[in-house]
Amino acid sequence: MAQPTNLYDRYDAGTNVREDLIDKITMTNPEMTPVVSSFGRATATNTYHEWQRDNLRTPNKDNAAIDGDDATASAKTPPVRVANYCQIFQDTIAVSGRAEIVKKAGMDSAMAYYKAKAYKELQRDMEAMVVSANPAVAGSGAAASKAGGLGVLIYTNANHGAGGSTVAHTSGAPTTGPTAGTGRALTEALLKASVQATYIASGSIPPAIYLSPNHKAVFSGFAGIAVNRFQIPDKKDRQAKIVGGADVYGSDFGDLEVVPHYVMAGSTMAFGLNPEYGDIVYLRGFRSAPLGKTGDNVKEQVLVDATVRLTSEMSCFKLADLSGG
């Protein structure tokens, strides 16, 4: 059936029709920063942030003194002094005069919208630095300083594939990256070995392990999970629930929460972390500053200047050289 002659239809209306655009902008990217949020917060007063660590000697079952014997002093060693460099995370926003003044959908001010977005992005950048194996970089007038991530800060309980290693960070900043070993799958045996090693070294285990989404799925298949169905209590006429995943691992030395981390997707590492000994140290907190005008536009720089501190790396563990991340 054809249209009547000379019918003015929607296609003829063309540019006469007002747009139908909702006054909302949808952004569903994850914003949480699980590791940074769990760590403490501290203040730095220099770009090179230092702290001290010490250890008790090995217990001696033969520590026995002769009655009336003269006392002889034992040799003592000073605490080790270690450090990390602060890193400047920044973004600069430039908006033209027209872009700021015109009526926009989903925002009043383009500058305010992109500043708020940049703060969230810088938080995610910090999280990515923390869970990385980036070695620390001192920086210079021609190169940016960088903070060393957990991948170089944790070495006592670092579990590597064949040929892999992490340099002991016993003085200064961790400026050497790990040596990659042979890739291997995440297994329950690897997890058990790391948990036990951490318990022996520190007398406790971390409350949580952070790993990639793929490795979280591998973890849920560990043989330690014996029952995959249970009856939902106090719910009549409800079907049983199939349990396809696990969030807690009950080890011989305590429970370990298993946390999938979106930033670690594709990572070859997993971290057992005790937040009691971790801090994000800020030289300059999140801030913004307008930049000088160079024309019909406005510019602002948003930044945060910070590093990560691990006061007791032996209370944590690292599984490295994992395939399938």
C-alpha cells in the first residue's frame, strides 16, 4: 500500500525534528580500588619516602647460661632502612569557551564533569601501580619518578616458576624488577605452600588474596571445595542453590578471603596482603589547579603525588609466573 500523494512524512521533516537525547551520561566501568582502599593512609615529606624494618633472630633451643658465668654481649645489627619513590599521577583538561557555555546533555559544566572523571581515573591508575611489578625509578629532569609496586616490594614469600626470582629489597628503593620464571597454572598446592611459608615467616597469614578474575575462577575449582549444592534454609518451596564459586579459603593456618580484581585481569601474579602493614603515602593529595590562559579556553591540571609503603613484606606473599590470568 502506497502513501497518499504529497504526504509530508517523518523523513521529509529532517532537521525540523528536535533530538530525543536523555539528560544523562552512563558510565559502568568499575571504580573501586580494593587494595588502595584497604591500606592505611600516611603523609610523605619528601619524594624519597623511607621506613625501617627489623627481625627477631632465629629461636635458639640451646640458649643456656652457666651459673655465675660472666656476661658477654652478643652482636647486634641495626634495622634496615628501605624506601620507595613518590609518583605523580596527573591529567590535564582543556575546554574551549564555547564548549563550556553551550547547553549540554548530561552535564552543566564540561570542566567540572571531566575533572570529576579524571579523579576517578587517577585512583584507578594508583591501584594499577600498587598491584604491578613496576620497579622504582628515581626520576630526573628528563624522566618521571615511579613508585615500585607490590611485585617488587614482596620478596621473602615470593613463589616463582622455575628460573624466576624477586630481588631482596633490604636497602634503598626496589629499583630492580623481578626475573620472570617458567609459567605455570595456579594450583591449590602453590597456594598452600605460600600460606605456610608466610605463617612460618610472620606467625600469621594475610586475611585476603587478590588475583585476576580468571585466577579466581580457577580457585573456585580447587579440590578443597567438596560440596557444590546446599539447601537454602527457611525458604519453603525454593530450589537448592548451585554453588559455582568460593570466596573464602580455609587453610591450616586460618581463613583467606579470595578477592577477584578487575585491574589484575591478565596478570601473572596474585598477592596475599595484610593491610595492617600497607599504606598509601601522599606527598600531595588529590588536587586541581587552573593553568594560565593561552586563548579562548580554560585549562586545569588534576594530580596526586604518592607512593606505596609495605612496612612488613614478610607478612604478605606473592604467587608469580602464573599462566591463564
